[in-house]
Amino acid sequence: MIALSKQPGKSAEKDDEEKPIVIDFSSLGPALKEAFIEQTKMITEALKPQAGTGKGWVTPPEKSQKIVESLKTVANEGWRMQEQWTVAIPGYRSNELAANLRDYVWTTEILKGQPGDVANIPYVMDFDFSQLGAVGNAAPASIAEASFIGSVTTTLYEAQAWADLSYYLLERFDGNLLEEVNKAFADAGVRSEDAKIMSLVEALTSTNFAGNVTRLTGSAYFYSTNIPKALKLLMGAAGKAVKPYECVVYLTPYAYGALLEELTASQVIAFADPKIVQQGLIESLFGVKLVVGDYRPAQQRTNTATGTVDLCYLMRGKRAIALAPKRDLLIETDKQIAARKLRISASHTFGVKILDAKEIVRIWTSHVAS
């Protein structure tokens, strides 16, 4: 407490009696202490690590922890469907031989979050003008409706996997482990899309494609010259005005390995693109993107040789195939109390349709599948 003398005033009557002015600082200390504590809390919160972005999962860290705590709790009531959550299929994954074809085909959100199980996709086909004999002459024929505009309907497919986990494993669950589980299911979802897309392409007949690159004689499974040959068929035989960077080649592991062996033995290629030798990595060749898939399309040889070969394909995916995801990957849990297990299940539903098989070239390999 501080006392101050009152300053002299103009009035003589007030000067004869000076009164002290009292300022009370007794509450200042606690107020400063409280403000310091609050400021420290704000600084501490600001320095905490922030949650990462761009992982592609719907489940945030705080939600993951809540789910984990729920999975650890074994209650007699309300246990049948304790938790369910969704995981976004990543736009790009490079893991476990996933070709990630969703990045190279036409992916539409037309079905996502909407009722129904089919997607009607409109299209307009390419056509040529008729050359008239003279200016003002009538056109010789009209464009047939079926050759001009139309639509295709996707077929809905579902892929699913589940596992029973012992209760003691749940004691090891934390938010990080749950995120890894989400990643594993998401990768499996990507591979399920690859497998369905390639199985539909494989089911097409020989005349559906823009052309077929026949196998070269030799022990190698795949040759680099297959790619320019396929481009020539796509542009020449099918009349597609494609650019190499618009195309993608789906390779089996055997074909990719054979191509890598061939290119690393070439001094010209090694000089032009040294990372092929330094890293053993081929991302593109002749301007065409290369992807390797776990699904191995296979067919019986049509020539005199016996055995079944792996098939590879060059395609302009954005014009050849449509992919319509119905929803994000759905993960559900169900506690099996009697067996002391937790059942965790994931399912992925999506539509796939071949839009134009003439945008695809089939490439035969020399590999005889075991």
C-alpha cells in the first residue's frame, strides 16, 4: 500500500487539511501470477506437434484414440457393433505391387454418397466429316445415333476382408497402430480395384482391342520395342490421336523385371537415363507411364507354342475405363465375447466399366506361367 500527499489546490479552505490518497496493490501479485500461468499454457499448446495432413484417412488422431479405447472395452451391453468408421482410398499408393490404376483411368464421384447401384456415364464418339463434291451440296449421309452419342452403365462390385483378433492383441492397440491397420486396408482396396479392372480388360476378345502386339521370339518375357509397337497400333489401326504421355502400360512383375534387364544392358539407355542403372527404377519409357500390378492377366498362347503367358496392356486409361467408387472404405468391428476375439472387417464397393476397348492394346509376353 502506498500513500501519496494531496497536491495543493487553488482553494485556501481545502489547503488547510491534506488527505492522503491510498493505492492498494495487494491483489496485483495473484493477478500477475494467474496471467503468467495462462500465458504459459498458451505457449505450451502452441508448441505441441500438430496432426499431419495429406495421409488420406478420414479418421483424425483424436477419433483414433477414441476408437482404440472402445475396442479395449469388453462390455456385456452394446458390444455387437461398438465402432465403425471409414477410410478414404488414397489417390496414390506405391506399395505391395499396387498399380494404382485409379490414377490413370477416369474416376468419377457420381455414385459416391448417392442412392442406387449403377452409374449412367454419357459419351460422345469421334467421327469424320464427309467431303462434299462442291460447296453447298447436301451431306451424303447423317451420323448414326449409336456412332455419335450414347451412355454406358457401370456394374457395381464389392471387395471385402475380415480377421478375428485375440483380446490380448488389443492391449497393444494405440492410435498409431490403428492408423497402420487403416493403411493396410486402404492398400488392399487399391489392389482390389486393380484386379477388377484388369480382369474386365482380360475378358475382352481379341477383336475388341485396338490391336495385339505378338510376342517376340526369345527367352525374355517383355521387350522395350513392345511399347512403340503398341503406340503404332493405337494411332494407326485404331485411329486414336493419342500422345504417349496420355498412355500407361500395365506390366506384370515378370515383364517389368525383363524390361529392366534389357535396359540396364543398353549403353544408350544407361547414358540417356542413368537412374535406371543407379536405382533400378523405370517410371516411363518413350513417354509412356509404366505401372506394375500384382494381378497377372494370363491366357493360353494362340500360336504353336504351348503354355500360358502373362499379358500386358498399353491403354489411354482416361478414355478406356471408368471407375466409380460407391463410398469410402468401410471398416466395422464386432466383439465375439465367447471366443474372446474382436472381428474387424473392411469392405470396398465400386463400379467399373470399359468405355472404349479400342483405347487398349494387348501385348503378349514370352513368359510361360508356372
